Amino acid sequence: MATRHRNIIFGKGMKTRKSSIIVMLILVILVVISQCSDRHAVNFPIEYPPASASSPVWSPDGSQIMFGFAPSLKLDDTTYEIIEDSCGLWIIEPNGSSLSMFMHFFPHGPKPADWHPSANSILAKFGGHLVRVDFIDTTIQTIDFDEGVTSARFNAAGNKISAAVNVPGFSEIWVMDTNGTNAHRAIENIAWLHDWSPDDRRFAFQDSDGGLSIVDSNDTNRRQIVTGAGMYSSPSFSPDGEKIVFDMRMDTYPTDYDIYIVNTDGTNLRKLATGRYPVWSPDGSRIAYVKYSYEGEYDEGNGQLWIMDSNGTNKMQLTFVRVEEQ
């Protein structure tokens, strides 16, 4: 594992408000990976339409949602174009207002991983790389694992980072200081994405047996709370630590992922929506997610960022396909 720092330059839109940093019209240019055109065509019908939004995370005060976004432009009924110069990390308010780009990056689009409890930095993934963007000293720190990182979280105190790291055949959860030092393996033999409980005592993750499991943070008392072979990913603890929301696909492609909620003791499993990347708001009242179906239509909000009440009601679309002006 290695860490690197480099300076970044923020735009003029950043200001603070109590417990969160309100970021509007911020543009951070990280690295020019390659020369690219402004658009990339997606012609329909295709087997699996790409999602425009991904991996939402809430600001600590619940006033904003950051997410990966590759906006698409509708040219006609069968042709959409990805607007490459608009790909990156975006921020939006939960009512759908104040949509603005925070960080531009293409072609390897970033995915936010977590927002620091103090709101002064974020974790994001670029391919298999983990980076920490600091809003205060305007630096970006890269925390590299040879095998790549699939998910990362701050702990509730904000002084530790957990990262799900790929190793041959499975993944492991590593815990380190927020500057990437003192890294050590905490949990062995998980399958993919994970979340850290609000009290820092447990991790939720997809286990290697194809179920959803919880384990104490010292790698003891492992228990499977949802069984059945499938893909269980994107677990998110409720703020009180009593429930987990996650997405699940029981079979192979093209079976859709559905979003479920379950008590941490494995009881009261129920479906909330079809989609991916669910994440709980800090007050526990709402869930942000990406509506996605392999057979869904862009005009119906497929692949876009949505929000719903934590019981699955009052679903509202936040991002939309752009339409070519005639």
C-alpha cells in the first residue's frame, strides 16, 4: 500500500454552513488522462443500457447528495449521447435543486465512497484507486492498494477509514488512519462492498457464500442475516444501526437488482424498489438510490438518481436525460 499527495484547485463556489460544506459550481480538474471528444454515442436497443448515475452519498447534515454522474443527451428515440465533458462527481439537494458539478474526470469516472463526518473531505474511487479530497487544505491524497479498492468508509468518529480490498478469490476489509497510515487487515474473506455501523462495532458485507452478513469489527461473531445464492451489494446501515438497506440480484444477468431493507437480526426482509446503490439519509427518513432495470427506459428515469422515503414510498426522480434542442 502507498499514499501520495498533490494539490488541487477549487472553484469559487465553496462555502460552509454549520455542520456541512455547501459546494456549488465547484470545478476541480484532477488529471488529464486522455484527449477525448465531448460526446459518446449510445445507440438503442442495446442489451444492457448504461446507468447515468452511481454511488450516491449524503452530506453529514443531509442537505446534499454527491454521486457519480455521466449525463446523457437524447438525440432521438433510439440514440443517446454521453456528455463526456460533464462526467464526474456531482452534487444535488434532496429536493432536486442546485445540481452542480463538483469534480470532472473522464474516461475513468469517479465514484464517491463516503463523506467525512465533519464535512471537510470526501473519499472517492477512481477505478481501483482510493482518494481522499480535502476541502480545507485543498489537497488530494491517493491511497493505493496493489489489488484495488471496491468500497471505503469513514468511521463515525472520523479518525479511521475502512476499505474493501481485492485479493485473489475474495476481498478483505482493511482499517487505517485517515492519512493512510497504520493500515492493517481487520476482516478476511468478504465478497465485495461493505458498510461500517454507526457505532463502529460492526461491518455489513456480502459474504463469500452468497449472502448478506454482519461481523464485529474485531472479526468475531460473524452471522449471515440474509441467505440464498446471489449478489448482495451496497449495504447501508440505518443511522440507529437497527436496519440495513442493500441491493440484491438473486440470479445472473439479465435479472434486475432490487433494493431491500432488513433488520440487523435478519427479520422483516422486504423489497422497496428496483435499483442499485441505496444509501440512508443521516436522519433515517429517506434513501437515495439509482433506479435501474436492464429493460428500463431512459425516458422513465432508468439509470438516474432517485430518492424515496425509508419505507419505499414517495419515490422522486432527481436527475434527468437532457433533450437535444431543435
